[in-house]
Amino acid sequence: MLDGTFFIYFRQGGPLMWPLLLCSILGVAFIIERGIAYSRIKGDTAEIFSSIRESLLAGDLRGSVETCESFDHPVATTLKSGLLRFGKSNDEIEKAMESVALHELSKLEKSLWLLATLANISPLLGFLGTVTGMIASFEALAEVGLGNPQAVAGGISEALITTATGLSIALVVQAAYNYFNNRISNFALDMETSSSMLLETFSEIDEGAKRERSEGEIGEEQPQVI
């Protein structure tokens, strides 16, 4: 019965139901594709950075790189580019991480513009169906007059069905777009924060090494007591 009702409404909605159907199919496909892509991102940002920092402070640079490689996460990929340039200038390290972060963001944003487009187009198609439906109603009204309401009802049904369909598609797609966009914003913030914290860790390691060298030089300069 549900299938029969669907086809009845689809037929009553007129020709604009076909592009609306295409919008709904594309919307579902892109939502599923992005959902699968984000579900593959494993690991917590705090956990990733904590493991990297622990390895770095222990003098295990290779271990920190391997930690990044063990996580399929944009933060880990960004930090790895900085770790591979350990010992370089802060500007060079920062530029490398920024470049990788932008690349990771572009991967995360894949197909989002299509979702935004579908969210904008769907209600417009629905409103266009409203206009065509009302035109059909007025044409029928001009032909048969007020004596036959059924002749006008078809155009009104087309107007209402296309509007409701377009708005329904837009609501779902827009909600998914906002959710994915919010996740991307969180990833971007995590990458920026973690990159800054990595540079601070590098500075901490450099200061520790300088302190050890300074203490060693002072020890060598002290006269031996005979």
C-alpha cells in the first residue's frame, strides 16, 4: 500500500518529480559516501598527541613517527609532516604542516559542495512545481469555470506535492551538510592546535638539550680539587 501511495503521489506531482527524485538519490548517495569516509577516521586527537609527545620526550623520534602512521586520522598525518622535519626551522616545519593540513581538509570537504547545491536546488524545484501547478489550475479554471472543482484540484495537488517533496529533501540534505561541516571545523581546529603544541614540544626539547650542554660545559670548567 505504501508503494502504491508513493507512485500515486509521484504521478500527481507532475514532471518536476523526476528531477526531485534525482536530487534525493544523489543526496542519499553523497551522505552515505561521506559517512563512510568519516567513519574510517580512527583515533582521538588527545590520545594521538599524548603518544607522540611521550615518544619525543623519551628521545624516540622514530617511535613518534610510527605512532602517527598507526592512526588513520588527519591530525596524525599533519603531525607526521612536522616530525619528519624535526631539527629544521619553525617556519619550515609550520609551513609543511599547514600544507598537509590543507590537503587533509580538501579530502574531508569532498562532495560537500554537492550536498550544499542539492540543499539549495531541491526547494527551488519544489517551488517551480508550485508555480506550474498553479498555472495548470488557473488554465483548468478558465476552461471549465467554477462548476468543476476536480479540474482545478489536479494542479493544486501538483503544487503542494512538489513543494513538500523539495522541502523534505532539502531538510535532510541540509542537516547532513551541517553535521559534516561541523566535523570538518572540529578537525581543522584539532590540526591547528596540535601543530602549535608540537612546535612547543620541539622548543621544549631544544631548550632541554641546550641546558644539558650548558651544564656539561660548566662541569668541564670547574677546577679539579687535589
